[in-house]
Amino acid sequence: MRILFITSNRIGDGVLSTGLLAGLMERYPTAKFWIACGPLAAPLFKHAPRVERIIEMPKEPYAGHWRKLLGATMFRRFEAVVDLRGSATAFFLWTRKRHVLRANHTLHRVIHNASVAGFDPAPWPRLWPGEAARARAKDLIPDGRRVLAIGPSAAWPRKMWPIERHAELVPRLVGKGGPLEGAHVLVALAPGERDLALPLIKAVPDDKRIELIGEDLNLVGACFERVALYIGNDSGLMHLSAASGSPTLGLFGPTPDGRYDPWGTNTAQVRGPRSREEILADLGAGFAGENAMQDLTVDMVYDAATALLDRIASEKNMNKEKAPA
């Protein structure tokens, strides 16, 4: 039995699709899976159980990437084809079941994905980083070391919180009297992005800083599993952290937090006083500035991070009290 799972080019949407994939693995416990996705998202599925093949689909002119996928799958038989990109591919393939996602701009993406195959409640996103990545992550972040992780970048500059504010926030969180006093700081960035994060990097002493720049997603995800808190813009790394189960605070501005909140019980999001609609209206009117998140202050993010950590600590204490003696 074989299932074709067509998911995103982008890391964030790829992470958000892992919940549905895991649900399908439980529904079809003997099936082998073929994953079709973009090159950036491909590492997410490398160590997933029962993944037999990953078909990378770098975008090509004249829909060449879709023709490549059809060429690889046309003469195979599938138990099901699940297409989260809403293409016509499933209707050209031999399969018993077709699940093709249609646009919906009201549901959170995790719930939207799950609905295509009838899952309710929605299975949660998860990571499969592999044992080698987890071993290396343990070397970088030994047991007992507290780490604050920061994701200061994003694919769209307008939704990047100013780097100078990250540089101001971090010492408050890890400095004397902060909620993560004495913690190390992990800075996660894509290849070539170190220069844009220099104000933040310079704000952290060398012996307290871990830099993951252009590293394999599996190592980054394995490190996120071990951090005390992640703070970052609405991006793939934010979703990667949330899927790891670690406390995750997402920073939002011109993107829809209702649909792309970090998913999980240990998560929260924060935005400035303007709604997304107000921000987009300002952008349309020639909004000035490097990005659209100038009104999200350091105090707001600090308070949101502290509230998230306090809530998690309170829930842990309540669970301890409820546990049988």
C-alpha cells in the first residue's frame, strides 16, 4: 500500500502539514509514503517513518515541476493521494482515494489541512529529526543548560521585527533578574543572513552564544526540542519550534495570526496595537519604514514571553499536584 502526500514548497507550511501526515500514518499503519514537496521543506520528511521516497519539486517554468511529479507517479498505483496544494495532479493518477485541499481563509492551517482527510480533532504537527541530529543537538545544548532561541529573520522583510529590538529584548530576558537569567542564546538563521542579525549577535557574549546559520533543518529542530523558550517572527522556524513542543512565542504584524499561530499548548503570539487589516491598509497607503512591525514594542514582547513562561510553569505545578502520590 502506497500513499502520495503532496505538500508545500515552504518550510512553515511543510511543518504545519506534518500533523496530517502523522494522522495518515496512524490511519494506514502498513502504508509506505511518497512525499512531494519543495527542496526547502524536503529535510522535514527525511527521517519520518515509512517514507519510501521524497520527490523534490523545485519550481520550473511552464509548470515543469508538476510534469516532473506526474512523470514519477503516473504509472504507480496509490491507496490515496493527498494534495495540500490544490492541484489537478490527483485526478490524473490511479488511486482509490483523492483528498485535494481547497482554499479556506478562516481556519488555522493545521485544522484546514486535517479537514481534507476528515480528521477531527486535527493531529498536531511534529518533528522527525533523526538520532544523529538529536545527538549533535545534545552536544550543543547539554542536559541542564537553559537556552533562549531567537529567530530574527523571515522570508518577507515587512514581517521582521526590527533586529535592534531583538538585541534589546534578549539581555532583559537572560540578564540579572530576567525570567531566563544566565541562559545561553541560540540564534537561528538561513544561509547568508548573519549580517542582518549582527546587532543581536553582538549583544550576546561569545561564550553564551550558539549560532545555527544555514544548518540542516533536522539539527535546528532537534536543538529547538531542548530550548527553554523560542521567540521569532512568523516564519518556518517559528512553526518548527512549536512542533518541537518547546515554549514558542510568535511575533505577528502583516500576516494572519489566526491562521498561522504557532500550534501547541506551549505557544503564544503577540502583535502590536494594530490589526493585520490596519497594517495592510497602512502598507497600501505607502506605509513608511523598514517593516510593518514598528508598533510592537520590546515591553510587549517581554511581557508576552514572561506570561507564557509563567503559564507553563503554573500548569506544570498543577499537574504535579494532581498526580497520584
